[in-house]
Amino acid sequence: MAKQSQRGRRSSAAGPEPSAAPESRAAAAEPGFEDPAIQGLDALLKPRSVAIIGASPRPDSIGRVILHNIIEGDFNGVVYPVHPKAAFVHSMKTYPSVLAIPDEVDLAYVVVPGAHVLPVVDECGRKGVRSICVISAGFREIGGEGIRREEELLDLVRRHGMRMVGPNCLGLISMIPGVRLNGTFAPARPRSGGLAFLSQSGALGVSILQHMERLDIGFSYFVSIGNSADIRGRDLLAYWEDDPHTEVIALYVESFGDPRVVGPVLRRITRRKPVVIVKSGRTAAGMRAASSHTGAMSAADETVDAFLRQTGAIRAYTIEEMLGLLTGFCRAPVPRGKRVAVLTNSGGPGIMATDALVTGGMEMAQFSEKTSRILDDMLPPEASRNNPIDLTAWGVADTYRQILPILFEDPNIDIILALFVPPMMVNPADAARAIAESRRGRDKPIFGVIMAEESSYRMLPREVPDCPPIFPFPEMAVKACIEMYNYHERQQRPRGRCHRFEVRRADAQAILDAVRARGGGFLPTADCMRVLDCYGFPTAPMRETNGIDEALAAAEALGYPVAFKVAGRMFVHKSDQGLVILNLKNELELQGAYSQVKRRIEKLGFSADEEAGFVQKMVKPGREVILGVSVDPKMGPVILFGMGGKYVEVLKDVTVRIPPLTDVDTLDMFASIRGYPLLQGVRGEPGVALDLLQECLLRLSQMVIELEGLVELDINPFVLNPARDDCAAVDARIRVEGAQA
């Protein structure tokens, strides 16, 4: 593991980082500062004494299995079995209750029926136990009475100043030197290593432990948090952030909690350690219908993607994909370049790997003259000397032993991908060992692919020191290669910083509060534009009108050409309803437009007596974008940006992020949409004022954080031109929730 630690330190050396960072710890400079989230976790993850309350003589009981695993794992501490009747369990003296234990207890496992958990936990508190792991079920997960029972449990834990994992969990493991606690009822036998794993699912945790044992990947910690009544993902992430034994972090989660709490921790960690996450619940089923463009297009899973992208975490979409990524990160140094050399003995897999690499943004390495010359001399005529190198059937284990050192020495190669398909009468284990041994003493990453029975290379990680990752198929190796290089790239990026603008927050909040007091809903268009003006957005000049005479006077004051739009709160999608008439050049056209809108209102079934509308100065034509806000029921506020106009929901060329945005986040949003080249300028056209667009996204981020009650917002279209003065928000839609009683 020492070599893995050295590789981890080298790969995280991303150079100097900007001093300004939104995620920096405000109190980090204070002497003795400790993040409140990690207080008390030492007793849980580095215990010196453990009690198993519910250790039963029955070999098939959970308490007995946990006790057995702790003993067999050679825990470096004292273990106290607790059972009210049995004198001995697993050849160990038992105690009738935790109160009867004569010494201090750092960690107590609670493995008793749900109805007995509360009295047992109270005894732990009176004993002075510092942390507990409640394996027992029957709490929030069953609803009803279980919810109340869990609330009482949490109240007990906090009253006694303890920390708790669970309830309803698999247990926890701490394999760091000096502890070696295998405290779960899973059948796996974990070894020590640099992977910290958090799972919200106990059953999935069992599978992960078994797969990691098969892959010979070791753990620093494994924690099944169950219902996470007390200790949550954010707490463990904060603990593992500076933990010297943890090099890679992985999470299986069903929900993140508040991204404003988890996000800053993830941002900090991913600057130094890779974090791989599988998030279940990817569909938008059950989400409320949204009436804004933003709400309709920002699906739940897209929001999760955005959150992870911003924090630098790596998302895996399947458990198999996660296992492949963890194999890569735990067994190879992080690549510092994207030039890949592919060595194969079969053309098909080599071509598939090449396609996947190039599609994923990697580059096929151009060999140095020295490498090309050696390959020309070494390879037979039927072999391909270009990249990918196809050895054909001539490629056997000895060939790989000869060629791989040459590729390692080529300065034009950053990564090596070695694929082997065993021909008849060839033992794939020989080629696997040749690939595994080739990396010995080298920093350059190599990813092996052995397309044969796993039994032919399963034992290599145990047999070959510093064994590189070996996969059964090219796609898994390529995925790990791409994500590891992307992680390196993210480490190089500036952290970015948030901006705070001078705005008229109180004025904007007063406009929203007036509608909230009436029960919420959509603001009139004119009020929407006033809110934008309070936050410094450029808006197209407009005047509210009531009747044709006021409309004509407004047009005269603004100057033709103008647009006429209806202003009622009930007309949300004005363009779709035919209630927006553009490019009116004179009084006659304005009068005709006014009559047309009035007839349209009556046709829609509304009274035309309400003649409120507004006249707006036409802005210089340009490229149209949308800026928006919606509230995800799980992730909170979401900011959307993309190509706008009336076809926005058809084209769906948009991207989303979680506020607060940094300046780096906004640049990433620009580059994430297909229409970005149109904003930069194409075919001789000048680019738009991207500096203003960036400023407006940052202003929108500030607005969403500061204004209470804002639940939906669309600025569409926001017209962009090369000159800042020719850019303006033309239309906006804002919805607020009703004020709380």
C-alpha cells in the first residue's frame, strides 16, 4: 500500500491553486478548528474497545457473525460480548448489559430487536459509550411508528453526546493500521488498503465487499449508514478529506441531502482525492409538472450530473462501471496526459478500443522516431506498426514482454492500453503476467485487457507487486482511462470564485412578497422586468399601458419599432397564445396589433375588458439564449442556460448547474451546449458579449440565493450581440410560492 500512497501524492500535485475559493473553510485558519461534522468520529472509526450488544450463542445470528468477523479480522483492541443470559459467546466471557462492562467502551454495536433498541441505547449513554452502530431495523424505513421511534432514538443519542451509524445498517469496517475492525455481518474478508466506501444500502454493501475481495482491493474504511439518522455522508466525507489512510473515496447514495452542505466538502476533496459516486433514482417519475421552460427541461438526473460535475466527483451509472473505475484509481497512477498507445494481438478489439478512446476525447499517440524504428526492426511484416499496434497471432506473452518496455520509454506516450485475446494453445495467464510485470518500477499507467476466463488472471493482484488494473473487456479499461485523465484535468483547473454584486435586494424582495401575500403564483411581466433591473440585468425598455391611447403614447416615447404584449398574470406562455406582436413600425400597425390581441384574448375565453398590456422597444436582432431557475425537489435551486427563443423546448440545447456559481462554472456552462460556437462567432460573424453573459449568470446565481420564495424563473429570450449595450432581456417569467403562515 505504500507504493499506492506515493502514486496518490504524485497524481494530486496539480500545481499552485488560486487563493480565492468558494469552498474554503471559513474557520480553517483558526487554531484548534475542527469541523463539527467529524467530532466524535474517532471513537467510531478508530475504536480501542468494542461491545457487541446482542452477541448470541446461535452461530447464524447477526450478533454472533459480527463478533466472529471482528475476532477473525484480528481487531487491535478489546471486545466485549453482551448477552443477558449466556455466560459465554464464541468462547468469550459475556456481560449481562453494557453497564456491567468494567472498562470504557468506544463503540457499541446494537443488535437487538427494534423494540429493545431505545433502552439499550439509553444504557450506552449512561455507561459513557462514545459511539454506537445500530444494526437493528424497524425504524424510519417502515414508516408510521418507526418514524417516531427513530426520532426518539436520535434524541437519546444527542442527549448523551454520542455519535451513531444507522439504524438499519450492515455495520462498519476500519482496516487502517492499528485498528483492523471488520465489524459487519457480510461474508467477505476485507484487507487493508486506500479505499473508503460509503453505502446507503446494506445489501449492496455486501456485494461491494465481496467484489472488492475478489479484485484484491483493500479498504481504509467501509460504512453502511442505513437510515443515516445521525452520521450522514457529509460527515464521513469531511472525516476522510484529511485522513492519511484514504486515497480513493466511493459512495453509493440514494439522495445527497442539501447540495449546499455536501457540495463544498466534495469540491475540496476532489482537488486531492478521486471520489466515485453511484446515484440511484435517475428517473424524473413522480416529479411535479413545471410550467416554466426551465422546470420542464431540468430533469432530476440532469441536476445530479450538474452537481457532480461542479464538485469534481466522478459519476458511475452502474455498479459494474464503479468497480471498473475503482480498479483503475486503486491500481494505477492518474494519467498526466491523454496520448494513448494501444497494443493488441487482435484487430477487432484494438479498433473498438481506439473508437472509444477518440470518442471520449483521448488522443492516439504518435510514436517517436526511435520507437517507430525499433518496431520496424522487431515486428514481422504482417503486424501493424501504427497505433494501434496489431501483433496479429504473432502476439504472445514474450512479444508483450519485448514491446511494452519500448512503449513505456517513449516520451510521446502518456498511457498504454494492452489488449490480449488468447489464441489456441496459448495460456492467457502468461500474457496477463507479462502485462502486469511490465509496469514494475514505472510511473506511466498501463491498463490491461485479457479477454479470457477471469480465473486466468484473478490472482495476479496478490502475486504481482504493484499490479496494474486488468479488465475483461476493452470498454471497461477505456472508461477508466478516460475518467482518470478527466480527473487529472479537473485538478488543473482554477477553483474559481463567486462574485457578489451591488443590487437592490430589498426592492426585488418587496415585489415578490406582494405576490406571495396573495398566495403566490406568477408575477406580471412588468414586475418580472423590475426584479431583473434590481439585480442589474440589462432589459429592453418598456412601458405599461392600459388601452390603445396609452399604448400609442408609449410607442411614441420609446420610438418605433416596438412590440406589443399582453400583461395579465394568467397569460404565462404569451407567444404560444398569440399574445405577442413584434416589430411594429408605426401607429397603424400598433393599432392593428392591439385589436388582434384583444380578439385573441376573447377567443381564449377571457374577458377583454382588462386591457392591460405593455409596449416594448425592439432590440437589435442577435443570438438568443435562455437563463432560468427552477427548484428540484431533492437538490434545491437549479440554474439553467442554453440557446433560447421560442424553440427552446424543441432544441433542448441547455445545461444546468447548482448555485452558487463560480466564474469557472459559467465558462463550463458555455462550453457544455452545442450552440456555443454560434456565441463565439462563426463564418465571419463576430462573437457576442460573453463577458456580459457570464456576469448575468453570476447575478442570477446571487439572486436565487438571496430572494425568498422564488421557485421558477425564465429569461427568454435574452438577446446577445457583440456590443454589451445591444444586449438585453426581452421577456421574463417569475413564479413565487405563497408566504408561509
